[in-house]
Amino acid sequence: MDKDPDNSTKKELSYTVKVWQTTAIVCLTLVIILIVRVAFNVLLMALAGVLIAVYFHGLADLINQKTKLSRKISLIISIGGTTILFAVMTWFIGARIQNQVTELNNTLPQTISTVKAKMSKTPVGQKILEYTSGNNSQKLMDTATSFFSTSFGVLGDLYIILFLGVFFTADPSLYQNGIILLLPAQRKPVGRIILSRIRVALKGWLKSMLVSMILISILISVSLNIVGLPGTTVLGLITGVLEIIPNFGPVIAMIPGVLLAFTIGTKTAVIVALIYIACQTIVASIVTPLLQKKMIDIPPALTLLSQLIMGTLSGIMGIILAVPLLAILIIVIEELHVKNGALNQ
């Protein structure tokens, strides 16, 4: 028997429609990937703005719980108090830091010369000096410059992040509800759960980072002051700021301290290196895990891998935001794939 020509035509049309639909999906996916790639640094700045908003609202929640003040007054105190505290700290320790920075600027060139002289007496040191001189030195500088470069310059990025933080802080529900509205009706409950978990995870990360940064600054400043090293306040602040970069930050922070210690003696340099290692071990192994209970438990190898990938894509900002971004990604995968997959089986 001959096949029905109408049926055959319908099948051909159905197949053609599916081909065009598949082509359209692939093209749309490629366009989205290209847009995300171009705008990736902007998305990271948006995440930094979200972190600022999470900080202000988290502090406002704490004030609200302790004082029973209204949510609006607590938020005003959170923003105003943080701004005033930052201004007072800058004014109070500014002069002292300026003197110590000047002292470090005068001391470091002599320190570097001393270190080079000592390294030139050993075979390993000679190899390192050869590698970091001439064309290799310029290549290292170019790599470092590109690595620490930002989209709009440091001040431009800070300006954008600050304004995004202000907008997100002023009305976070507007943006949360906007995200929920974009989801299909059956996915809206899952979307709310994801946003709630992300907020808790980011709050836990911020809390752990702030406490760790303050603690490591105090430990390093006091310990190096006992040893008799100059510029301990600046060295402590450098270590505290770089604490926000897991794995890489502590290593970078140790370099100026150890170099300065070499001007006093090799034994002092060893002691200073041990102080940095001990303080970082205490904070990283004991304090930070206790504070990050509310955050997702991320394996160290996965953290390091995400930092390397993000550093390649977006430089220093990528490294700083690699951990919270990885936490967000894990939450989304757990809610959309793992849990729903388990329910559907």
C-alpha cells in the first residue's frame, strides 16, 4: 500500500521545524556565551555590589536583633556606622601608616640589594636572579600588570561597585522579585530557595572574611612588633587585606615582611617567615572553618582550581570572588540538578 501523502508531508514539516528549533537554540546559546564572555567582568562587579548589600543588611539584621529597633533605622545605623568607623580609622591611623610607608620605601631598596647579594652566593640564588633579570624580568612585570589589571581601572571599578552596592542595599527585594519573575511558574519556589541559600552563603563568607582579616592583621602586627621589625602596622594591614585572596594572598603578604627581616639578619628572616606561617595556619585551619559553618563546604582543591580559572579570566577580581561565585554555582547545581534529579527518579 502507498503511504498517505498528507502524513508524509506533516512528518517532513515536523522534522523541518525541529531542525530550525535546534538551530535557533544553538545560535541563542552561542550568543549568550559571547555576551557573558564580554560582560563577565561587569557580572563580577555586580556580584561585588551584591556582597556590599549583603554586608549592610547582615549588620542591620544583627542590630535589629540586639536593639529591637526598626529594620529601616537598623539599616541606616549599619550604613552610617560603617562609614563613620572607616573614616575615624583612616584619620586615626593615617599619619602613623604614612610614616611607616615612608620608612618602608626608604628601607626596601637596601633590603632588596642585600637579598640579591646573599642570593648571588648560592647556586640556586644565582639561577633565580638570572631568571628574574633582563627580558625575563620584563615578562614577569607584564604578566603581573595584566593579571592585576581591571576593566575600567581600579578607581573606575570601585566607583561602579560602590554604586551597585548602594542600589542593591536600597531595595534588594526589587531585584530579587525581578529574578523570580523571569522564572517559569513551576520553578519560582525553587528560585526563592536558591536566592535564600545564596544570601546565607554570601553572609557566611563575608563574616568569616572580615573576622579573619581583622584577626590576622592584629596577630601579624603584634608578632612582628615583638621581633622588632619596622613598619609592623603597614605589614599587618597588607596581610589583612590580602587575606581576602585564599591560598595566594598569604604568600604575597609574607614577601615584604621577610625581605625587611633580611636587613636585620637571616635568623630574623626565618623567624618572621615562621610567624607568618603560624598565624596563617591558625586563622586558615581553626578560625575560618568555624566561621564558615553557614557556608557550603568547598574542597580546597576545588577552591584553588576555581581561583586559577577565574584569575585567568578576570585577574585579581576573579581570584577574590572565586569562592563566593563557586558557592553560588554549587547551590544552583544542587537545587536544579541534584535534588530535582533525585525527586524525579
